[in-house]
Amino acid sequence: MNTKLNLITLALLTSTSFSLMADGYGLANAKTDNIKYDAWNCKACAVETGTTGNVGVGIGYNSEDDIQSANAFNSSNQTAGKVDADIKYRSDNGYQVKVVANNMCMDNGRMEIVIRKLRLYCFNLGYRSISTYQRINALFPYLNICSFILTLSDNWVTACLNSDMPMLYISLTPFVLSLRYFIS
């Protein structure tokens, strides 16, 4: 086999061979038993402790007769209140709590609580309520809805047939779709 070694091939081969010979010198194999971690704290990096964030409260009025308004307003109640929150807490010893709430106390609300300590644990608790409102007085002319054969009731009155509407056929405009291609 006749192979020519150029400068790029030679550089790739040498870098690969050096990494193979350096097995056991990675960070995962470092001896960290005698390191004093307390002496390596960053003095310039001040971690702010305490509670930060905001809480919002709202109240609104909704008419129960308007279903679209209930879907947009996230509540079917006439008077509804809500709480929005984005709160973060950090203690001196590394505990962190985060609370995010959106539209709580309404029919479509959500809340997420995260409690953690870095490098030890993280608990995540979430709650979400989803409600949709539909019209109750919708009419459906078919019978046997749960079966495969839908039938109309015996007293069903047809408004009209297509043959009763001759102007419908005249108003139709023909549409032709064609495709041509040439092979040369």
C-alpha cells in the first residue's frame, strides 16, 4: 500500500498518539484527598443571600354567559382573583428555593416550586390546572353517537336538497389542473 504522509496527516497521527499515551492524567483521576477546599473560596465572588422577586395580585369580572370570555379569562366565575409570583430565596449554607406561580386561584393556574442544595439534591414540585369551557346547548341531529352507524331521527326535516338549488350548479366554475413535462 502506497501512502503519502503530508504535514496534516502527520499532525493528526502525533496528536492521537500523545492522547493515547496520556491515559490516567485526566481530571477524573486527580487525587483530591489532601486538598483544603475552605482555602480555595473566591473572595471576590459574593453570593447574595435572602429573598428576591415579586408577587402580583389581580381581580376581574366575567360574565358566565360568554364562553369565549371564560376561555380567555381562565375562569368561569363572575368575580375571580389571581396571584402571580416569581420568588427566589438563597440561604448562607447553599439552600435555594424558587417559587413561580401564574394565574393561581383561577381555573387555569400553575405553580412550580424548586427546592435544592447545590451538589446534593433538587426537589421539583409542579401543579397545573387546565379547564376549558364549552357550550352546553349545542344541537346534534344524529342518533347512536357511541356506535359506528349514525342515523337521523324519524322526525328530521331536511331543509333542501342540492337538486332544489339549481343556482348552485351554475355558480360552479370548472378548474383544470394539468402537469406537462418534456423528456429530451
